Amino acid sequence: EEFIMNSVSIKELRHGKEAESIAIRSLEGDIYVPFAVVNGESCRVTDAAGRTLKAPSLDRMRNLLDGVNCNEVRLVLDSPYDEMIGLGGAEKHAADLPLVW
């Protein structure tokens, strides 16, 4: 079974579509990727060409999300600790921090 995640464009979020929240995931290599909850569903946020929006810093992501209609923004930091101690696919622990912009 193929998993297909819904997407929402940054343009839609700037021009009327409201996100209940945006979770910015911090990935290895200083890559930040936003996911928006729209109508109760998690959606990847895309650029004008339909590619997943990403930024090399949290400050740059903040600039990219400027003007977005959103109630809450959070930073989600995945912890590599579980993999380091050999838990691999077991339950993952992530820090979920509210951001005030």
C-alpha cells in the first residue's frame, strides 16, 4: 500500500487557507521542513513548483513562512539517542517546542 501525504502550497497558506498549526521538523544536516495541519490533516508544505519547502536554518524558515495564516508554530527535534543505543524502529522520542514568532 502506497502512502500519499496531502500537500498545501505556501501560496495557499498566505492567501486564505488557514493552518491549525505548523510543525517544523529539524532533520539531520541542518534542514528544516514544515508540515501544516489543515482541516485536521497533516500536509507537507510545498513551494510554487510543488516541491517540499525546506530551509537551511530556522531563521530562513521563519522568513519563508512570513504571512502564513496559522494559529501555532512548533519546532520538532528528533532525537538520535534511540538509534544510538540500538532501539532503531522502536518508539521515537522527539522534543516538541512551541515557537513564538
